[in-house]
Amino acid sequence: MSFQVNERIHGAVTVLSLEGRFVIGGPIELFRQKFDAAIKSGRTKVVLDFGKTDYIDSSGMGYLVVAHTVAKDAGGALGMFNLTDRIVDLMLLTKLSDVFGLYENEADAVAGIEGKPVKKLDLIAYVHARGENAPGGE
């Protein structure tokens, strides 16, 4: 499967859906181009949909930190939703869960990035629930 970035707009928020493996090389470059175009056009509030992201390598994680900084420096924000189990694990392992605005779904992510009061994704509760529902879980 090739990597794709699909864009949609919800008011002042740009939603970028990442599909495939978010890894060094072409995928990160494609994301960078789409993200930079949004920021340069004044759309500084961006949320990322990871529902169809199969894998993220360390370069992908690194570029997410860069994107967060770019959005923040431009007066905006970067949020994420539809995190896969692997991405949740990476967020916890790297402690980046404290950096990014993480949400359960698109509606919460868009509202949260717009500054409205919404509940952010509780990763500890997510992992706990996943453990209980996993085969052999309690």
C-alpha cells in the first residue's frame, strides 16, 4: 500500500488523514508538503487522523514533533485522533502523549483544537481497557 495524505476542512481546522506507513523518505516528504501548505495558507489548526496508519518509524515520530512546533509557532495547534494500538504505545513510550493533543474521534479533535472544552483521550484508561479486552486479559 502506498502512503497517502487526504485533506478535508472543518471550519478553521484542517484534517489530514494519513494512510499507510508513515516512515522516512517519500511518506514524510508528502506529509511535510501537505502540512506546510496548510500552515503557509494560514490554516494553523491541524488535526491528524491515524485510523489508517499501519506503522510509524522514529523519523515519523520526529517529524510529528517538528509539525507540532511549526503549528504552535504559527499561532495554531496540532491534534491527533483515531490512534492505533501501536501509536498509543509509541506515545506512551516516548512520553509524547504529554506534548500532543490526543483525542478519541474527529469531532472531539476539531472542537479541542478550536479551544472548546472536550475530553482528551486518556491513554492509561485506553491501555487498561485494551488489556482487559485482549485475549487472556482479566
